[in-house]
Amino acid sequence: MALIFLLFLTIFNFCLNHGATISSARASRPHHSVTSSTDGMLQDQGIRAAYWPSFTGYPASSIDTSYFSHIYYAFVLPSPTTYALDITSDDVEKLLEFANATGSWNPRAKTVLSIGGGGGGALPGIFSQMASQAYSRADFINSTIKVARDYSFDGVDLDWEFPSNESDMSNLGLLFKEWREALECEASITKQARLILTSAVYYASNISFDGGPRSYLIQAISRYVDWISPMCFDYHGSWENFTGLHSALYDPHTNLSTDFGIGSWIQSDVPPKMIVMGLPLYGPTWSLENPSINTIGAPTTGTGPGSGLLVYSQVIDFNRENNATIVFDNTRISYYSYVGDSWVSYDDIRSIKSKVHYARARALGGYFFWALGQDLDWAISSTASQVGLCIWTELPEEPRNRPGPEENRPGNCLTGPGLGFHFGRLAVFGPVWVKPAKSS
């Protein structure tokens, strides 16, 4: 028995000291460990988050973190063959820019590594394949922990848009379970604060487009994820031949509204404090078929200014430069503007105030923005933060049904003698927090 234990210590120390990194460089910012994995994770003012798109050229050092509690790095992607994170040289450059920028942020915001993103293409299928087998889930999970620690992130975020069937949903539940258990294990072994686990999800708990109806596994979400981030936007866009408010808080005629989506999550038994509501800093545009018919639902012929999309700062410039007519829809709690045959849906200060108040009235955990670099002089971000800081006064509840002490013990993290390391991948990933099962 002593020999086995000695072997375990030798292997574990080898992994920690000699495991090669996925990337070619590490961040210089030190880790900020806390005594508990959840201490400081959810702020008493609520979550005030935003995504930083690494691909737009907006400098991470320009982020004013006085308006945010959490900043998401968007995005890194999994390999289509190994399912581990595929960290390219461009990714390394951006990850280092982001990590080094955090040293100048005052106050400090927590950082979350987001994996995936929208845009369709092959990515949803890659996520589907990854989640379908225990061994590929393990490789994916282990690499996310490695990259998050290499670049001093406080958490990891999954943005799978979207699981396409019930099988995907079931496998997503397994992924959340194994991911959370691996995070608990890694934190227990390394004595670091546990990495946060979050997920961007569809605006509602059920999805019915691009395939048959399917539902997120609420039990897995409630038990294993720290919070979910429903994307409460893109209800309408240039794929339709009529105008619509793409982030309406309410809609008297359809289920395409934030109130319906958030309500569906709560009715499905997700604790409200685990819901962080999405807010957009951009809006879709259309070309009107008849400029004199310019209300919601007006017929369109295609995309409008900006090839179908304007960020908030561009919307304000567009309205001012063209003397556009601006309309606040008091029923749907959102804005639109029009001039000539151009029509734009967007949010402004008044609607954002109402939405943040709505989030608090429903006892949600907070809000997030897509995306940094799209605001105008922080007008929207500062408004949301000011309102949020005034009304969030309680610490969000700890998510229910966490794995108990017996499930979190290091011995149950599959790091025992002869079990905890997948030797074929040892030199690449270092410690392995999930035991990869054999492919079936």
C-alpha cells in the first residue's frame, strides 16, 4: 500500500512540475486564491457582466471595470478531432493581452474563459460529438481547466448554440456534471479557489427551431452550474421579411420576449438567483418595402444600414446624422428608429433601466452584455451598473443540490493510485481531473 501511495505522489508531482503547457506562454498575473470556492463568486450587488470579443480589436486594457463584476473572454474553440481546446498562436496573443490587461483594472473584475460562440457552421456539431462520449468530454474538460489556470481565469463558460436534439441535451447534462466534479476535484487538490462554471443558453428553457422540440436538463443545471446566461436578444432579425424588436421585454402577441424566456426558466425550476439575463449593445436593421409603413411588423426587402446590424454607438450616430424618428415602445419596452427605408431595433438608456429593474424584481442573479466595445462612452453600461448597484442588496443564494462532501472528496475525483491520470495524454495536459473512459 505504501508503494502504491508513493507511486501516486510521484506521478502527481511529475504532472504538476513537468506537464507541458498547451500554449507557449503563461499570464503574468498571479492567482488570487480565496478560502472557499464560492467566496466572492457571486457579488452582493449581483452579477454585472460583459463579454470581451477578442476578435474585434477593442483593447482589453480599455475596459472600465467600475461598471462590471465579471468579464468574459470570448472565445476559444475545441479541436474538431481531439475536442481539447485548440489554442492557436493568435489565441495565445489575445489571451496574454487579456490576462496582462487585468493587472491595470481598478477595481478588479473576475474573469471567465468562454468556449464556443455563435455563428453556426461546424461548431454545434463539434460540441455534439464532444459531449457524446465520456472520453471526449474528459479531454475537453481537462483542457479547459488547464487553459483557465494558465491564464489566471476565475472561471469557465460554455456557449453552445445550440444543442440540436434531446440526445444533445442529455449529453450536455452529463458534461455539466463531470465538469463540475472535475472543478471541485482540481480545487481540492491544488488548494486554489474552484473555477466558476457558467453557460450561455437559449433565451427560453425549451428550443423548437432547427429540429424537434427539446429542453435543457434543469436538474443538471440547478445542481452543477453556478449560473446560466439566457441570451435575451435576436428575437427578430434580417432573416425575417418584417420588422421586429429583437430584445423586447414583453410581447403581447408572441412568445418572443424576455419575460416569456425568463419565465420559462423559472417555471422549469431553475432558481432565479442562478439566472443572469442577457442584454444587447447592438441592433438589427432592415430596409422597408414602403417607407410610409414603418411600424413594428412592417414589410421589408432585406437588410438595412450596417449590412443588417449596428452596434449601439453606431445606432446613436445613425439617428443623429439622419435626423431619424425615434420610437420607444412602451408595451414591449424597447426602441426602434427609422428614416427613409431604414429601420433599426435597439435598446437605449430608458429600456435598459427598465430591464435591470425587471431582473431585480424577478430576483435574478444579475445581467450580462454582449458586447464590450459597442457602447458609447459607457452610457448603457454605466446606467445598468448604477441601477444594479442600487437595487441588488442580497447575496445570491448558493445553487441547490450541490454534490455532497462524499462526492467531492479527492479520492472520488478519480485521482487515486493508478486511476487519476490518462498516461497517453500526460505530457500534454499535466494533471487530469476526469478519468477518460474508453470509447465505445
